[in-house]
Amino acid sequence: MISRPGLAALTASVILLASAWPITKSAVMAGAVPIWFALGRAGFSALAAFVLLGLLGRLRLPGRQDLPALVAVGALQLAVFFGLAHAAVEFVPTGRTTVLANVTPIFIVPLSLLVLRESISPRRWLATALALVGVAVLMGPWAIDWAAPGVLRGHFYLLGAAGGFGSAIVLVRRFPPRLRMLELLPWCFTLASVLLLPLALRHPDGLGVWPAPSRWAMLYIGGFAGPIGTWCVMEAAAVLPVMVSSVGFLATPAFGLLFAAWWLGEPLGADLLAGAGFILAGVGLAAWPARR
């Protein structure tokens, strides 16, 4: 029987993480500087994770064996991902941001082959091809407003963010930590904050304008949706069957499109739906467990 608490955690993670991008976009549109928003998100998430683990009695100091995973997650999965993805949201519609930021499998498959020396089945090569077709549809000339400044650069930012996220996953598999990933979260968020701070300080616009909507958005994403959503991901993965959790998490970009349409009124064009469909089909095929 499938765990009901696990399903609840899965649903919460999808809703919380999918809601983050439309709210981030609204904060940037209101005047928040993207890199400062990324720094604030990482900092608030670090504080929330410290408080949460302290209340649970699970706050632990990382050891030497934990350092590779800590650096991989803190630098690549958080700092690089936050920095590039938040920079891209200034130029790219939120729905497309949500989808492209979640194309990590197209990087995980070749990296697993090169770094982990894992054999790649024909099914996973096909999954990668489907995802690449989806990326091509989203980034093709028919899907981009060439007159808008920075749009192409924003798309490459998103691919770089997904690449950083995927690289971190492969490195954690290559150098597994002693602590559970949940216990490493506050230290990972802290490292990400330290790495993002110099970039934020060098931004020519300084702190920018922070109206009330931007402050509330940062508080919601950094203090609640980000850390709690990540915690729910880990809890769901721990108690649900692999197929249910891995395929279920793929609902995040799909829900992100719906949130973007509802929160910001972004249209769901045929190119966006087709690209998202190819990507989700590829990711779903890659995540589907092989038959015994």
C-alpha cells in the first residue's frame, strides 16, 4: 500500500516548488534585483533549515566525507542554479522558465556515462532525445520573441542552471555523504549564500527597489516554499516507491505552467505545451524503472 503521508509530502513539494517561479517573476517585475533575490532566497532558506533541524534535534556538523556533497549541492545545485535561473526570469516567461529549469535529465544521462561509468540503456538514450527535442521546440526561432532583449541569453542561463543541478546530482552519487541530505541542507544553503554575496555586491543597480510584494515573495519562497518543499521532496522519496516519487516530481514543471497562467496571465501557447510535452515524456521515460 502506498503511504498516505508520502503522497501528501509529494503533493506539497510539487505545489510549493511550482509556485516559486511565478512569484519570483512578480517580485522581479515589481523591482527586485534578481541576484539579490537569489541571495535572499538562499539566506532565508539557510535560516529556516537551521531552525527546522534544530527543532527536530537533527542539526549535525558535516565531516570530511560530507564535503564533496556539500560543495556540489551548495555551489552547483543552489548557487549556480539560483544565480542563473533568477537572472533568466528577468527575460524569459515564467512558464518556459519552469520547464527549462527542470531539464536536468538531459545532463544527467551523459554525465552518468562519463563520470559514473554507468551503462546507458537504449530507453534512456531515447528519453534524452525526446527531452532535447522539447528543448529545441522551446528555444527554436518560432518560440522566441527575437525583438525582446536578453531572451536568448535567458534561455542559455536556464540550460546552465539545469546543468549545474544535474552535475550536483551526479557528484553526490559519485561521492555519497555520511550525513543524510536533509541534515546537510542548512550548510548547503549557507555555502550558496556565501558564493552569491560577492555577485550581488558587484551588481551595478545595488539593492534595487524592494516594494512590499517583493519582500513578501522572498519571505514566502526563501523562508517557506524552498526549504519546506525540499524537505517534502526528501520525505516523499524516502517512503514512496521509486516509480511513484520520480514520476510524481515531474509534475512540478507542469504545475508551474498552470501557476504562471493563473498568477501572471501568461498564455499557454502551442509551442510551450509541445515543448513541455516532449520534455516531460523524455524525463518520464528516463525515470520509469526498468522491468526486472
